[in-house]
Amino acid sequence: MRILVFLVLVLIANSCGVYSFQGVSLPTYVKSFDVESFDYKASYVVLGEEQILTNDLIDKIRNDTRLSYDSNNPDIVFTGFVKSVNVRSEAPGGDDDFAQQQRLTVIVSVDYYDEQNEENNWSKDFEGFTTFDTSENLLDVQDVLLEEINEIIIDLIFRKAFTENW
């Protein structure tokens, strides 16, 4: 009986033209995706950051949706670039006259293209940041901080593409 109820629910969802499972919603015609290699346009250079973001987004979509990766004839396409990477001091805290923390921020600009319905296309900047102690050298902690920030940005892109639009 449970299987029958489940099948009826799946059929109802499919008849509406939207696929939804575990919070991911997509039109039923969307079967494949492509993520074009992100560009790097930030003035602060982080070698390989654009490729890491590209690969992380591909992995997230592969692991968390039913879509297959297809760079030749995809139903949806992601393009983008690293727009900004910057470090700034946080406001002074306590009795000190100087900041105890610094903030590393990354902004990524992403374009989403639905090859069958351009009304679904969008462009958006996504920002992720984390803080680190001023006593730490950025170059010593940069890789760990960027990994943290990239996870935030990838999750934001994923939510925008697969949970907010439908």
C-alpha cells in the first residue's frame, strides 16, 4: 500500500512538470547540466580558486541531484567568475584600540541558463566570508579559510538554482 501511495505522489509531481526530492526541485525536462570553468577577475590572486569552485559545484550537483553532467548538450548551464577576494579588519573589540579579527571575503558572480526556458535564467553575486585572528598569517591559513568559504558559496548557488526557483 505504501508503494502505491508513493507512486501516486510521484505521478502527481511529474504531472505538474516539476521534480522534487529531498528539497531539490526541477522541471522534468531538466536531465543534464554543465558548469563552464569559472574565470578569475579578482585583484587579489589566489591560484586555482576558480577551478576549485568549478569542481566543487559540479560535485555538489552530481551528488545532490539526479542530473547527469553533459558539457556538449546540457539542459542547464552555470557560468561565472571570481569577482572579488579581499581581507579587511573587523571592528576593534574589548578594551583594545585595534581589531583582533580579520575577515576574508570571496564574491562569485554566477549566471544560470535554462536552455529550454529562458524565463528561468538568472544572474547573481554570491558572497562567503570567514574570520581569522590577526596574529595568523593569511598565507598560512588561506587554504583552510577558502575551503570553508567555498562550501558556503557552493551551497548558496545550489539553493538558488535548485530550491528557490521552483
